[in-house]
Amino acid sequence: MSEATACPPNVVADTIMRTIELGVTITGAAIAEELTWIDCRPVEHDPTCPKCGQAGRLRDHVERVVTDLPVVGHPTRLRVCLPRFICTDDRCTVTIFRQRIGRVAAAKASTTRRCARWILQRLAIDKMSVSAIAKALGLSWNTVNTVAAELTRELVFGSPEHLDGVRYLGVDEHKWKHCRGQGEADFVTVIVDLTPVIDGTGPARLLDMVVPISRSTQGLAQ
């Protein structure tokens, strides 16, 4: 396997934008109306095949665009130039692959990891609306809502110990209707851990929200 090589980082720009924390270095920037575009590439050149672990042969480069944190009040896009490789192991099921940038964004994600955390922080801490966040990021309402829901589920279920110590469950149904649409009202089953409340050690903890409601769950709640 060949050793990974590094490109010289743009220290000043990477420090200001904190892209140094993402493992990418800035190579250029542009302004297009309200959007700020940041061009960058991985600092480390890593041709390792994600399937077999062999070093691939450079084929070409492709761009991946993800939404990042706003810059001075303007929506920002990271345009990452990624090397694409051909796997040299004939037995491998992967033929062509891109260099992975897991520190920047999850696979197929439309935002950087830090942008997803920012969305959740603005919702939970600053009580910003989804519409306000979507405007700040230059994204659609549905995209922001999906990112927030997926990260929340990851935080709730990401730890294998999230059910440890649960002795008392609270189950309730809520009837709700989306304020942006004209659709019919629906039900959601909310399941919480009441153990901290009963023990006097803290507030209830959300475990899950299930929709649509089933007859079996409805019977349990009653």
C-alpha cells in the first residue's frame, strides 16, 4: 500500500473557517448572490479502498457539495474536490470509489456534520423556527426538518445504553396537524422514561415517537 501524501494547507483561511478541524484545506472562494462558495480538498491523500483495504489507482476528481455553517450571515456551500480511484484488487466487488471525508459529512448527507449539529442547537437552545434556520442556510424547510429529525434519532438511539436503567414508561398519544398543510390530523405515540421523575432525580426522558398509532399501542396507553 502506498503512503498517503499531504497538500500544504491554507493556514489563515483554514483557521478562520475552522476547516482545519474537518480535514480539508481551502483552495478558493466565490460569491454568487446570497451564497458563499468555499472550494476545498482533503489535506490527506488517502487511496484506501473502503471494501478491501488495498490502495487504489487515481482515476479522476469529482466534486461534492454540502451546506456548511453560515458565513457573516450568508448561506455557505463547501465544494469539496475529491479524488476518485480504481481499485487494483481484481477480487474486490468495488471498482471505483471516492476518497471518504467522514469528518466533513456523513455519506450522502446534504450538510456538514457541524451544520447538522448547528441546526439542532438552534432549534433546541435558541428556539429558532425551522423556517428561520432554512432561510439562514439557504435550504428548504423539508431539508432542515429532515436533518434535525435524523440527528435527533441518532442521538437518542445511537448509544446501546439508551434503555439502561429504564423502570417506568410513560405512553401517551397526541393528535397533531401540520400547520403548513391542509392534510388531515394524525396521531403520534410518545414514549418517555419516567424513572427520573419517580426517583426524583430529574425530568422525563424521550425514548421514541411512533406514527401512525396502532390498535395495540392504543390499548396499551389506555
